[in-house]
Amino acid sequence: MSANGDATKPPTILEKIYAQRQQDVEAAEATPGTRPEEIDAYLQMGLAPPLIPLVPRLRTNPSTATASPSLSLMAEIKRASPSKGDIAPHVNPARQALLYAQAGASVISVLTEPTWFKGSLLDMRLVRQAIDALGPARPAVLRKEFIFCEYQIAEARLHGADTVLLIVAMLTQEQLARLYAYSLSLGMEPLVEVNNAREMTRALEVGAKVVGVNNRNLHDFSVDMGTTSGLVDMVRERDVVLCALSGIQGPEDVRLYKEQGVNAVLVGESLMRAKDTTAFIRELLAWPGA
């Protein structure tokens, strides 16, 4: 059945991923060593590495102190995707994360979904270990995942995430509010993802402080770069960090979003394919040294 409750329509890409992740989580919850009560016990023992707050980190980048500060970067580690297939299947996540961090990224987003994106929690843990030596100035670590239950948030925190992704399109309002509150209880301000005005209203209703507008429709994976532009006015007078997600390929995209009042961009595929990651980032964001 589709997310809209229509049994006559074939499942969308998002619905297929959601169904698979439900099976994956059920298996993890039943496995000795990763059962929910064990994850909770580890958290209560203080075994999760220290957090850094997301909002202040997103408001800081290499251009912050200049006369014309640019947007902040959420740099993504992504081996593959449903729409593009393999992108960088042999990437070393830890090495890639260090490149992103040293180039000035405020957030490192790590895909942990294994079937379509070929990611894992181990990828995220190694990313976190690689950048820990940078101290308090390190980027925040985002678990980029299809989250529908508290268990996924708890394991994200245990493995070093500072924040998690909550996708409005795949959650009821009750689920969204509950998972948002649970994330906050662990000290993590979530990135709440929306794709239209109705979803933006739902994100604001739960009090989201960081909202990402996905230019890619997760049901059919089509991309419309105007999606973010069309929702800017809904948060213009609010204390919300607005991020543009998906489809950003060059400096012209960033310039347009900066003019419109967007605060950050999430870039994945273009970074994973870049021959010189550092040079690409500095040119993309018009940061000092570009």
C-alpha cells in the first residue's frame, strides 16, 4: 500500500525504501548486541561520544567573518543512490570526511542506508572517529537515513551522530512530533526535511529549528531546483536555519540561494565526483581561498 493509503498504486521509491528499512530494523532489534534495551544501556553508560550543537555549527563557515559571508556547507558521503546507481562505491568515508572538514564543511552527512545507498553505521562511526581530532571546531555529523522509530535515533547517537534526518513525507504528524522530541532528549537538534508548503507547515508545527528543503521528490526522484526558492518566505521571519538539499552542482546555484535567504546547502553527488574536492568546495561556496 502507498503512503497515501492507496492499495491500487504501485509503491514509490520512498515507500520501497521505507518497507526495506522496517525489515532491517526489525532484524537489528532482534540481534543480540543491538537489541533496543542494549543500545539504551550503552547510552545510559555514557558510551556515546560528545555532541556539538547543530544550529551554531551551521551558522559558522570560513566566510562568516568576511564582509559578504556565504552559505554553510553540509557535505555528504554517498556511495550510490536509487536514481544514479553507483557514484563512488569505493570511497573511504573517513578520508573523505577529513577532506570535507579541512575544506570548511559545517556538517558531514553520512548515508547509512545499505540497499540503495550502500552505506552503513560503520561508515558514520569511522567518519566521526576521523574528525574527532579536530576538536570542538569539527563539523557536526548527520545520520542521513530513513528514520521512523526511536531505535534508529538511539543507535545514531551511540555511533557518534550529532543530528539525524527526519523526513516529513514518510512520517505521520504524531510520529514526527514524537521522534523530534526524542532526538532533543538525546541532545540532537534534527534536520527536518520537507518538499512542499504543506510539509513545511508540519515541520514548523513541531518547532523545527533546522529545515531542509529537498529539491528532489523522494517518491519519483525528480529534481526541481525551484522547490527551495518557493518555500523561503515561509521561514523568512522565523528563527530557522533553512537548508537547500539536492541538485546543487555549481556556484550559480549557491549564489541564487544566498540572494533568496537560504542559510546552507547540502551537496552530495557533485562532491563525490569532484576531482579536487577542496578546490570544488571553495569555488562552489565562494569562500576565502577560492
